[in-house]
Amino acid sequence: MVSQLDSNQPKNSRRDFVKGAVALMVSPLLGCGSGSGRTQSTNTNAELKTLLNKAWESRYLGKKGGLTLHMIAPNGEFFASSIPNVGADSHFRGASITKTFTAASIMLLVQEQRLSLDAALSDVLPDAKIPFNDIIKIRHLLNHTAGVFDLVNNAVPKNNPQFPLADKYNYAGMSYLEWVSNQDANHSFTKDELIQVLIDTQLYKTLPNKEFHYSDQHFTILGKVVEVVSGMSLNEYVTYNFLAPSGMDSTHFETDGSRWNLPIPLIKGYTIGRGESVEHETTDYNYSYDPGSGNLISTSKDLVRWMRRLLKGQTPVNAETIKSMTTVSAPSIYYGLGMAHMKTLSNVSLGWGHTGGTEGYLTDAYHDPITDVTYVLQCALYDSEQTISQAIWMADTVLKARSLLGY
């Protein structure tokens, strides 16, 4: 989640959503029956639009924003939006869905035997002398059990005897993201920069492989690993292996801090800040803050195809590798290797994929191998104090849409 960059942008944290989403995701994968599917008709998209309109009115009547749904099922492809003039090619910020691309890159290198999941971080990045770098393994970074401190969403400790080095820096007491953005709103964040802060401060959250702790900096480090092992930048590697072969020409990862605008056509995003009831438009801001972890800009057309092809083993990442990515090992809970499992509160599985939350946008992108239904549900309103119920509401909306299609 990006911090406040001007007086009109409310402060929030992506962790608000992540903590809430655990309530939906912690159970093991549960089947819900394959379903025979509904015969596709010209009325189906209109029915889905009606469903989205009713869902929006039930929760956010009168507020700006809306829902956009793109689904691919055995009986066809469907698109609907409650927002006027929004199509399958409208751009939005995908936030942590970025992690599926970084994870796929790591797993492709493993598949090609250029990298081992059990390699210590110190063996791959010897100069990244963060705490416990000789114990942290690549798999720990992938399933959020490495215990790396999150500089994007957590305040750097101040006057904490456990982390005395942090007091040497002016950003102690606030997140590194917030501090830098206050100095230079157009700052372009880099993976090397964020890793160096972890080295300088010697911050960590937990001991490796002891607890599940979702941290954006796990994937910042993994992005750097891709670059060192492949000899290409992360963006180049993802484009060469995944975006270009799949024709995903509407997807990119923002690294330029001065480029605040989304490509046109776009979905405008809104945020309800903490302690507020009125939504603010938060479409444009510095999105370079989370390289490798949360700087994705894409469309529903690109993302629904990406998630479907990836989970079905139709990218260079083969089916055997995907199986390992969608296996949860303790102490992780709902999270495999760069892939999360989504379910409803009634224990209906919606599949594997990822959720991304940032100012203006909350997006689910999942593929269910049981029903063979893939979906991207995009909410153009980030409700920072109601993220738990917002996540539940979105999952319930998808379940109703899937039922409408016969799955």
C-alpha cells in the first residue's frame, strides 16, 4: 500500500487487507463440485452486470467506484462491470498480484536447475547481509516464513533496544516508504535500495521458518535473486518468459517514480481512509515503491489469461512445478510458493492465485482447478477500515457469479 503522497491521499496499509484475508484463506483446499456449467447466452453478461450492481448497492450505495468481473469457464468467457465505460482492456493497479510473476520467475529458474529452493540467501546474494541470511532459504522467501521486516507497510522501530541501528536513521518511527515519499514524492524506489535499508538497520520480524509473516520485502529480495541468477532485470525476465509469449501487451511493472498516471483506458480508483466515511479519488500516485512485490499495472483481460495459463501449466512453468507452488507447508498457512488459496467463509474453494490491495484498488485473481473457472474481480474502492468484511463480500460476490454460470 502506498503511503500518503499529498494532502488528498489517505494513509492506509496493505497489511490491513492481508490480515483480514487470512480469515478467508486459512483452510486447506476444499472441493465444491465440478458443476455442469450453464450454456452461454447473450444475456449472461447482462445478468452478471445486474449481479454486480446489486452487490455494489448492497454495500456502497451512492459511493464512487464499482466492481468489474472477468471470468473464463468451460462454457465460455464472460465480462461485466458496474462502472460505465469500463472494458476488459481498462487498466488498474494489481498490487500484490505482482508476486505471482516474481514467483513464477523464481520457479522457472528452479525448474531449469539454475537455482535451488533450498539454497541459502547468503549463497545466492552474498552481499545481502540481512539478519539470518545464512539460514533463510529461497522457499522461505516464497512462502513468507523468512521473517524479513516489511519496510513498505510497517514503521521502522524507534528507541527499541533490539534494533539499536535503526535509531541512526531519520526514518525511525515511520515506514521507510512514508519517509522517502515525504522527502521526494517522485522518488524511484529500487530493490537494491530496499535491501540496503534492511542491511543497514539489521531489522527482522521473526526467526526464519518459525512463523508465517507476510512481508513485501520477501519478494523484493526474490526479484533481486531473479536478476542475479538470470543476468536480466526482473522486468526483462518476466517480459521475455511470460508477457511476450502470452501477448500480455497491456501489462507492465512500474519502476519510474515520476510516472503517476495509469495508461488509458483506465479504471478510476477511490479510497476510504481510516476514520473517514467519504471516498477520495486515488487513481494517480508514485507506484514504484514495491518492485517485485506490488508494482503491477494490468487489465482484466491480461490477468484472467495469465492466472488461467499459469495454474494450468500452460506457461514455461510446468504442471509439476505448479503443484509445488500450490502446496502449503507449515509454518505457512494459506500460502504456497508465491500462490495463495482463496475460499469463502462457507468453505467453498475459489482456487489458487493472489489478491492485491493498494490505494484505489482491491483485486482478486484466482483459478479453481476443480471447476476450471478462472476469475478476476476488481473493486475500484479500497475500504481501509473494513478490509475483512470487504474481502468476505468480494468472495461471496464471486461465488454468486460462479453459481449463475452453473459452477
